[in-house]
Amino acid sequence: MTRDQIKQAVIDIISDVLPDDDCSELEPDKNLRDQLDLDSMDFLDIVMELRKQYGVEVPEEDYPKLATLAGCIDYLEPKLQDQ
């Protein structure tokens, strides 16, 4: 997957988890929790969807790496390069 495809996949997952929030204007380097009404359960839902849809296991110690959209892309790029 390209970086743009990964970005869109993350946005799609966030949109599924938070259907009432507008994800079209997310700032890549701003904390997702600051931009969205995202609580810890929503975050876990996003992580679970990444695993379900793409087979990506995210250990709990790596959760801070997914705090921003850019962080998600950087973290997922090497894991999804063959998809």
C-alpha cells in the first residue's frame, strides 16, 4: 500500500468508528484525540479494525505511535508495504 492508501484506510476506519465526526479535514501532525471526540474505547476499536482488516497487530506499547494521522501512516507503512 502507498502512503496515500494507508492514510485513506485509516480515515475510513476512523469514520466507521466515529460516524458522526468529519474526518475529511484531519491535520496529519495534530493529535487525533484533540481533533475528534475520541475516547480510549474508540481508539481500541480503531486498533481492532486495523487487525481485522489488514492483519496488523499493534502491541499496547506502540499505541502512542498512533496518536496522529501521520504517526499512523509512518507506523503502518512498513507493515502494509506488501498489501
